[in-house]
Amino acid sequence: MKNKEIADLLYEIADFLEIQKVEYKPRAYRRAARSVESLSEDIEDVYERGELQDVEGVGESIAEKIAEYLETGELEYYEELKADRPVDIEAVTRVEGVGPQTAKTLHEELGVTDLEDLEQAAREGEIAEVEGFGEKTQQNVLDHIEMAKSGEERVLLGRAFPIARELEDRLDAADEFDRVDIVGSFRRRRPTVGDLDVLATADDSEGAMETFCTHEDVKDVLSRGSTKSSVIVSGDLQIDLRLVAPEEYGAALVYFTGSKDHNIALRNVAIDRDWKLNEYGLFDVSEVEKSESGKRVGERIAGGTEESVYDALDLAWIPPELREETGEIEAAADDELPDLVELDDVRGDLQMHTRYSDGSATVREMAEAADERDLDYVLVSDHGPSFQFAGGIDQDEFEDQRDEIERLRADDDVEVEILHGIEAEITTDGLDISEEWCDRCDMVVGAMHSTPSNPTEVIQQAFVDHPIDIFAHPLNRLIHEREPLDLGLEAVVETAAEEGIALEINAQPERLDLDWQHVKEYRDDATYVVSTDAHTTAGLDFMHLGVAQARRGWCTADDVLNAKPVDEVQSFFEG
Ligand code: DGT
Ligand code: CA
Ligand code: CA
Ligand code: ZN
């Protein structure tokens, strides 16, 4: 599966073109990149059917480039851009405040080609000396370089997902493999993963390892043994495979799902009973001599299934998303684990963009895609007027969009209920749309994409002064790229509750904002919505990522407003 590899390539091309101050094209490349990376289908399959141009945002010219890359493993156009400016543009621009133009200047003045160069230049005081920059730019680089570097080591959950799904399907289908599970942080649905840990059983371990290590997507084999191998696949993701015996599979599942802290706490529950828990099983070691060592000593109590391990410890089975040692073991002992929200509980999606602003699909295409996904309702919410660079809409365009929505509402082929709203910008002057315009909206999504010096007050004031219904991506973070807002979240949650405003759990892979820890902390006071903020029809499929973060925050279906029917959602906002 080369989706991520190709998306990364298209993003880089966009940055290079932006450096050259080419107009329009960078946006076209980013649009295509976004579309490719949110595809759940393998781009190679799309290519083989000759349907590349059916991918949203992929026109003839980009389709040709994708085809060339898939056929030859190289893209001449990209190689030329890169030869012209040999900078690791993706990494360097990941530093908050460093855009393509800054990267260009740093390259020309100081020869900066990657993060290492950038850090060194900042530490040696060279950046402050460059004309147009100064101490502030330099300090900014030093402040944010660590975050950018973390992007080298970890992959966004949403980007790892298609790769993981394909891998799991492929191994499942292979004769050599019996059971296959992806465990580790992926199974716990952490927002980022260091690698993919695969657990499997196989009669023919040699054959299984051969299949695993020689697949065409494998770029590098780091180690290969009879029970454990590690490879790097397309998209630069490390995959570890472990083969285990069927009777030890459950214990291995627990162990390799983690988290490490959860494992340690669980092991302590076992130790309290004079038992021993490890990746091979749960053993009674009360009769075992102290001198006797080994992994499988004592009498085996459990280990074939996960349930058997938890059950023997008098614990309810704990959903992987909760295994972070934040009270789940105590809750499992008291039989008080929450009945977590599921993807199927979600009935509507309350943030998405169309071609009216920076989305790639029409309103009709989004509605039809929502129908295909069995959603009952959607809120169309393009960016407001202050978001010029993302094609923010004015009120005339909003009214044109309303006409289009009215036609779709009258169309019997479209089943989903289409609500018409906007993603309005919260600024130090309030909202970027008038009260009269707000009145025209079924719901108003408010978001802040800037960083004022007093964000807490600005947001609270906007909540009080304007009819905002949903506060989108509250901390405005971008994982590996932009720090979360320095926000007095408790105060914001309180004002939101007073004003009847729901807080969004944004499902975009790089956002996942609110973060699951905050979701858990404010679950009693806040009302949450989980929204995809889709910019393509395939973007609607990110819903499961947001639901996973809600689950990590211990949410039940009752904690998620868009798990309710549309009339209840509307009466919440009217109330
Ligand atoms: P990652 O890969 O950084 O996103 O996070 P994980 O949680 O997938 O960690 P990883 O891949 O190093 O190991 C997979 C699981 O194996 C981990 O969640 C728990 C278990 N594990 C690894 N090392 C240890 C350890 O030293 N002690 C215990 N108790 N468990 C460990
Ligand atoms: Ca892992
Ligand atoms: Ca690992
Ligand atoms: Zn937004």
C-alpha cells in the first residue's frame, strides 16, 4: 500500500512549488495529497482500474505523476524539484513557524537542508544573523524543534491505519498464518504509533516469516528470526511480527497490547495472589522453589485468551483503549467499566467542508457519501470569510449554497438530513460573521485558528456574545507540528456548559483534538461531538479515529451528542 508514500510526495511537491511562488498549483497538490492519504482503498488498485482521476482533487496531470511513480518507483518532476533545492522540506517545515519561504531563505543563507542543520544553525546563533530574521525566529526554532523531531519517530494513527488494515487482511488471507492481530499502541488507538506490533500464530513459522519479510512493500528487513522479525514498509513504518503458541496467545495479546504501565499494574494484581503474569501465561508459583527460574514455571492458570487472564484475576475484560493505567484496573475490579461509545452509535457528522471553501467535493457528493455511510444527518460547515487562504465564503456564497442544499433536501434520492452551518472564525473582535448571518445557520461551529495572547478570554467572550453551538478543535493543535493553545481549558469548559456549547473531538489524523486525556478529565461537565471535519468524501471515514479518542476518554454513547437523533441535537442547541 503506497498511499502514504504518494501523499508524502505530493505534499513535498506542493512545498517546493510554493517556494517557487507558483500560484494555485501548491493548493492543488495539497488537495490531492489529502485525498490520497484519506483513501481507505489501495491507490494501486485504483490505478490498475484506470480510475486515478476519479480520486477527488486528482486531475490529469497529477494522475499521470502518480502513475509514473507507481510504474517506475520514481517521479522525474519531483527529482528535478529536489535537485534544484535539496532540502528535506517536509521535515523542516514541520517546525512551527517555518514555512516553505523561510526554509528557502535558511537554505540559501545557511545551507540548511534538514532538521539537524536547522537545530545546529539555531544553537550556534546563525539564524538570528540572517537578514529579516532575528532572535525571535531563532528562539522559535529552538522552542519547536523537539516536536518536529518527534515526527521522525512516530506516525499518526490515521496514517498508519490503512497500512495496518491492509497488512492484517493480507496476513489473514495467507495460508501460513492462522490468527493475526495488530497489538501495541495501535490496538489501544494512541494518536500516534511508534511502530506496528503484529501478533500471530502459524504452523509453518518459516513460511510465515518468508511471506512477511519478502512482500513487495517491504523496504528493509531489520531482523529476521524464526519467531520474531522486524521490517520497514512503504510509508516508513516499522512492523514487528511475533509468532506465539496458540495456548499462550491470550497472555501474549495482553502483554503486547500494553500499555507497559497497564501491564505492570496487572502483574502486581497477580503477584498479590502469589501468581506470576508474563507474555506466556498466568501461573500459580506458590509451590515453586525460589531457586527455580524460567518463563513458564508453576502451574498454568490462564493464557489462551485475554478474557481468561482478566477473568482469573477477577477483572472484567478491559477494552484496549482504556489500558493506560488511569483507573481502568480498579474499575474492572469493581465491575464499573464504562460501556464505551462505538462507531455504530454515531448518527451524524457535524463538521465538513465542500468546494465552497477548501473541500474537494460538492455538497451533493458529500451528502451521497454520507448516505453510503448510513449517517442520518450532516452539518455542512465551510470556512467563514476571514479564512481567505482556504477559500472562506461570503454571505452571497452561503446563500447560493443554501439554494443547493434546498434542492438536495427536496431530492428523494438523497436521504441524509442536511443541516446548513459554517465554521466561523473566533477572533479578538468576535466572530467573523454577522448576527444576521448566524441566524441563517442551522448550527454555528466556532473555531480559532490564530494564537492571541489571551485565548481563554477571547474564546469565553465569543461564547457569551455569539450564538456558537460547537467549539471546533478546541486546542487547535497539529500533532508533530503545532503546540496546543495555552488555554485555561477548565474555564472554557465551564463557559461552554453555561452557554450550551458542545466541544468537538475532531477526528482528523493530525488533530484528534480535544485530546483523549482532556476528554476524560471533563467528561462530567462537557458535552462532546465527534466530527470528521472532512475535506473529501473519504474524509468521512475518519469518524472511527475520533470515536476511538472518545473511547480513550471513557465516553459512553450518552456522552456524545451526535450519537443522538437530530431532533435531540437541535433541542440541545436551542435549549
Ligand atoms: P509505541 O510503539 O511507542 O507506539 O508504543 P507501544 O505501546 O506499542 O510499545 P512497544 O511497541 O514498545 O511495545 C509493545 C507492547 O509491549 C507495549 O505496549 C507493552 C509491551 N512491552 C514492551 N516493553 C515492555 C516492558 O519492558 N515491560 C512490560 N511490562 N511490557 C512491555
Ligand atoms: Ca508499538
Ligand atoms: Ca514494537
Ligand atoms: Zn478547521
